Amino acid sequence: MMSLTDLVIEKDGRKLLPDFVHPLPNLLEMSAEQVLESFRDSQRADFTAIVAQAERPGSPLHEVFARLGEGVGADNPFHRIALFKPGALEDLFLDLHDHVMSHPVWRHPFFVRVFEGRIEVPQVMRFSVAYFNQIKNTRQCVALAIGRFHGLMDLPFGPLNEHVSEITQIALAQLVADEYGVGVHAVEDYPDLARLLKARTHIALYRQMFAGLGIPDGQQDRPMLWGGADNVLTQRLVAGHPAFSPLEALSSVGLGMEWGVPEFFSLLLGGLIRVASCEGLPLSAHHLEVFIAHVRYDVLHAVSVMLVTSLHMKGGSDAAVVKNACNTLMAGRYGMMGDLYRDVFGEECPGLADIGLERRYHLTDRRIEAALLEARATIDPSRVEQGADYRRHKATPFVFA
């Protein structure tokens, strides 16, 4: 058995993770459910603290929004956003957060099985190549969502419309910048194209895992599984298709994608560390950096996107719209992970329709069904396993009310 010196610290017979690997040093001693609960609690605490700061007059965050409101009359609806109603933003967060984090996708059998170490080395290799398709495509939907917020869109804030749109764009742009490994540059130190193209994207970080697993360049790409293709298309459709509103687009790339990410990447990270320890895989923190980064960054992403989402919610009915958009994204991810389970383990995995899904997670309309079937017919069949059949496939991963 190899010594995983930078992934695990051996102390008093315990295997602990250093803080640069994971914020929970006892991750390997926890159950999957305990990991989920830990992140639920920490996200609640983080957001509650930020809300308290935002509501406190004189704080930097409060001043950003207060200064905007100074330029418009008292009848402008900007003065009635949740941020300016004591307790309203926290109540909104707690409601939406509970809805998202209680969805069964974050307890998917694939995540639990990997976390418990019930995966063999050849299966790790197969998983890593198949999941790469998600990593390569996931942030494009955020770029699509940014384009939904512009100077011609219909917002109720009058002279503040473009300011609110810009704030939303900035929050989403940070997600894209983190994904692609680019940051803020002054004119004098702006990188030339060669340097820019060497940015450490999440795609590049994922390839570091391939290096640790010994998977050569020519074996890192394979056609998508049907569930993976459905998930990529679903993300793109809700973010960019005109059948879905800008609020739905924002909800899908923020709340529906970000809140559960630290938890399930923690499960994958913990499982890979277990397998590496037991099987002697030469994996280090460098090789698993993409998982480590997703745990740390996505906590910050979740909070920032929640704040800007609240700017676009005008009444109680909007919470139902947000939840339905999140349900759509979470259903797509559940379908992807079920397909991955079957591909990696060679065993069946029940879909959402087979597990007694709570009614609050049933989709309230069938727009995504029509849009997905239409989008499937446009894909390059060589990019999906049995692509010609996939283009004609009529079943979808969604459960409708």
C-alpha cells in the first residue's frame, strides 16, 4: 500500500484530510448522509452571515444596493426587493435551499457507492473518461444565461434596469471565469493569446487526474452516454432557449447547479482517495485538484448567485418558478448519473420515476420535454453512443405532475 502523504494525514490511527484537500478533515469517517448534512448546515451558516452583512446599513454589500436605490423614487419596485425586507432574503434562501438540497440527486446511488469505496480501478478509469464529457460542457450554459440579461430585457426597475442586469451578468461571469481559469487583468498586464490559452481551466485540471490514472491523451475522449447528452442539452436549453424565462435560466445555472456540487464532489473525492489508498493508485492532491476546486469554489458561487436571483423575484409565485427550473436541472443530473451507474458498474439503476419521487419535484409543465426531443434531433450522432438511435429516442428523464 502506498503512502498518500499529501492526501491523507495518519494521526492516532485515523486517516484525516489536510485542509488544502478538504474543509472536513474527518471526511473519510463520515457517512454520505453526514457529508450532505454538513454542507447543508455550512451553507445555511454562510448565507445567514452574508445576509446579516447585506442588511446592515454601512456594510460594503448593503451600500452597493442602497446607492442604487437612492437614484429612484420610493415607488420603484427596487425598494421592495427581498434584500431590503428584514428577514425576507433569509426566509427565501432557507426555503429554496431546503428544496434543492432535499432532492434525491445528491444521494444518488452512484455518489454513495463511490464514496464508500465500492468501485474497482477499471471502473474508476471508465468513470473518469465518461464524466469528462460533463466537465467539458457544463459551464457553457452559464455563458448562455449571461446573454439573457441585457439592456433590452423587460425588467420593472425603470432607470435601474441596466444596473440590475449588469449585476447579474457580473455574478454569472465570475462562475465562467473560475471555470476557465481566467481572472481580472489591467491593461498593462493583459495576457497575450499564448498565455491566455494556457489558462488552468477545469478541463485542464481534470486532465491532471488522467495523468495520475495513466490514461493517455488518445483514450480521454469518448462519445457521450445518453444520460450525459440529455443533461448537457437540458442545461443548455433552460439557460438559453426562449421557451424558458431569464429567471428560469438564472435559477438553473445557479441554485439548480451550484448548491449540491460541493457535497457530491466531496463524495467522489473521498471515494477516489479510498480507492487510491487501497489499490496503490499514484494519485495526489495535484491529480484530484478538479474535485478539490469544485468543493471550495462552488460554495462561494452558490451564495453569490442566490443574491442576484433574489433581485429578479417579484412575488411568491416566483419561488415556484425557481423551484421548477431547479427540478428540471436536478432531474437531468439524476438521469445522467443513472446512466453512468449502468455504464460503470454494469448494473441497473432505478430512475426518478421508479423511486417514489416527492410530488414537489414533479415538473409542472412539459416545455423541457418538447425542447429536449427537438434538440436531440440536431446533435452530431458521432458524439453520442449509438447517436442515430439517440436522435430518435422519445423517453426523457423527467417526472411530470
